[in-house]
Amino acid sequence: MLLRESPFSSRALVALDGLASGLLAPSFWVVNRLLDLRQTTAERRRQRQRRCGSCRSCTGQALAGLAYSTLLLLSLPLAALGLLLWLPVQAARRPFAYQYTAGTAPAEPWDLRQRRSFTFISANVCLLPSGLAKFSNLGQTPQRATYIARHLALAPPDPPSAQAAEPVPAVLSERFPADADFICLQEVFEAGAAACLRRWLGGTFPHIISEVGARGLWGGQLKVLNSGLFLASRYPLLAVRYHGFPNGAREDALAAKGLLAVQVLLGSAQGQRIVGYVGCTHLQAPAGDAAVRDAQLTLGLRWLQQFREAQEQRGDVVAFDVFCGDLNFDNCDELNQRHRLFEVYQDPCRREPGQDAPWAIGGTCPPTPSPPSPGHPRPQPRPVSTPEKLKRTLSQPAGQQQYLAGPILSSGQPDPAAPGPWQGRRVDYILYRQHHGTLPLQTVSARALATRSDHLPVALRLDVTPASP
């Protein structure tokens, strides 16, 4: 797939897409405002602090709901016209947009006799339209997008004690790694949030892939949202490929979930290209859909292998092959844990199927207090209201049990047989293929997503050493 900044091949198609989006915008705005009437726990808490009466609040919401419903009915003719125009335009759209920022420093030449480190970050940022984000007890998508983008782009340097030459134990950190080379995000669905990320990250990561996925009618299904995948790289991209999953079910079928695969140029030595491969995905979400996820993992593994075979040239030196994303299953999901994926790629956080390393903790965390729900204990705001407090709280077993969602059964209920001690529900992964001399370092980073998402980001550093003579 050619790397072009616009996902459309002509200005005429760009104009038609803009016109169709403009016709759909009023209905989209009204639906979002209707959903946005749902209050998050933080909003309810602020309302109680202002001592507003519940009856007054309910009356105001009812009147607002009536007004928005009326506006929705009035906007439907425009939406119907916009949909008729939008569907064929989407059929002509490429499945991603590419942003290149000139003026950034080129990558250093690579002497294959020396070790090089590469750092990867993966995070589900829940940047949906604000009304939909409230179903995850989040809102204010534009503000959260700015906060997350700013902290990803301006990560402070690691303290000297963390800059060790030898492998160090996994750590829970309140800051993003300052030396991140690749950022892979999921659930960047909202167009304004994607633009915000591109604007903030462009100065540090010159190569960005966004707006990933084929919307419209695809495979007999209507895709309202794109895949939500987003990738930023310090290194040039040689090739990019997107594959959409054909088996999305229920509400997940409305999003073009799939696999994004990229080949990056890391340098050259003696006329040989030094390349790396990164795959990013977001699998089917409902707990009971293990069979759907299993099929998606099989497809993803096949697509990654086909992509690598198609892009490799004779004499290429492959430095790494990394696969990451929100896989939506934990260590109690027996079917998915035994998938062949884990024979090809290594998970530094697990010992065997169903058993994580003792230091590994889950990354699914309700960001603000919410009513009890399966697998989600009811937290209180103060211990996790800042990155520093979140790190301190999750460094303690009691804090992990209170604030991290635990493993669940296919029914969505808590798993009473989950192995102890409590480690939480780990659904976010960074896996890698074992190459000569690779030394993994796993870090859970909580800085930018404390109260900004329902997931904690994960990071992996690979130290790539030269082959033995």
C-alpha cells in the first residue's frame, strides 16, 4: 500500500467526503449529545458538591433529552442524503492516512557490532465520541486527547538510576519512557482526537499512520467507526498494510477492527537493510466471544507472516518483530491463552498458559468511582487521582485488588478460581519474536492515563545485540 498523506486518490473524492460528512454532522452531533446526557461518576460527584437537587437535575436532563430528540428527527432527511453519498465515497477510500513531518533528525547509522535498544508503547486510550466514552465511565474526549497527546510527546527524561546498561526488573512507572521509538494506540475513534495526536506527536515521531480501517459497507456489514488503531514511529516506514477482521459480532461489528502491520527501516550496514516489523490490533471485546477472538488471532498470525514474506528482500537484517494491542482476554481465558500465537511470539509477562509472572499486573482499571459491576470493584477517587498516587496505590497488593479489574468468566462474572495473589485482568500485550540476543524489559506506565482511560499503557524495551560470530 502506497504511503500517501490523504486516504483518497483525488481532490474530488476529498470534497465529496467533506460534503457527505457535513450532511451527517448534525445527526451525529445530536446523537452524541443525547448519549452525553449520561453522567459519569465524576460528574455526579461534582453535582453533589454543588448541592444541586436531584429533582432539578432530572428535570433538566429530561428537557434536554426532549430537545435533542426533536433536533434528531429534524436532521434525519439530511442524514439520509449524506449516507447515500458517504457509502460510495468510503468504498473508494484507502484504509489509512499517512503523516510525514519533515525536519526531524534522521536515525543514527547502525554499527551491527554494537547493541541497540528499541522501546515500544501500547495503550487503549478510549478516545471515542464523548457520548460513547461515557459507557466506560469516561467523557470529555477532546480534553483527554490533549492531555494524553501532550504527555506522550513531552515525556520527561528517565531518572539516571533507570538508565541501566544491564536488564532490570519490571517496574510500575508514573511516566512514559522518554526514549519511546514506536507508539501503538487503540480506540482512537474520534476524528478530532486523532488530529490532536497527530499535531502533538508529529514533532517527535515523523511517521504517523491514523484513520485506519475501511468504513461503510464492508464484507456485508456496516462499519460506522474505523479500527481505532494509530501508530507513530521515529523511523521511516517502508510498507504499511491493514487487514479487517471479517467476523466481528454484535456491537463490535460496527467498528472496522483488524490488524495494522508496518515494516520500518532502522538503518543499513554494508549495503544491507536493517528492518523491523510491528503489528498492532484490537480484538473482539465481549468475554463470551473467545471463539471469535481465536479466529481473529489465527488470521492475524497468518497476515503478519504473509506481510513479512512479501516485504523482505534478499540480505535484509531483521532486528525485531513485535506484535501488540488490546487482545481482550486475560490469563483465565483457556482457549485464547493456548493459541499458537504464543508459540511464535513470546510474552514476557507470562510463565505458561493461564499463569502470569509474579510481577505482572493487569491493566484494566476503572478511572473514576463507578457502581459495582462484574469484575470491576468500586474504587474511591483520591488514591488514583494523579499518576504518582496511582503508581503508589498499584504498587501495593491491597491497592491492586481494590482498583484493578479481576479475571472474569465467559459470562462476565468474576472468576472465583482465579489464581492468587490478585494480579488484575491483563488484556493489553506486547509480544516479540525471539531473535539472537534479545533482552526484554517490561514496564507498566501509568502517567498519562491516570483518570484518562480505563486501561493502563504497557511498554517494552528490546535490546538487540549482534549475532555471535
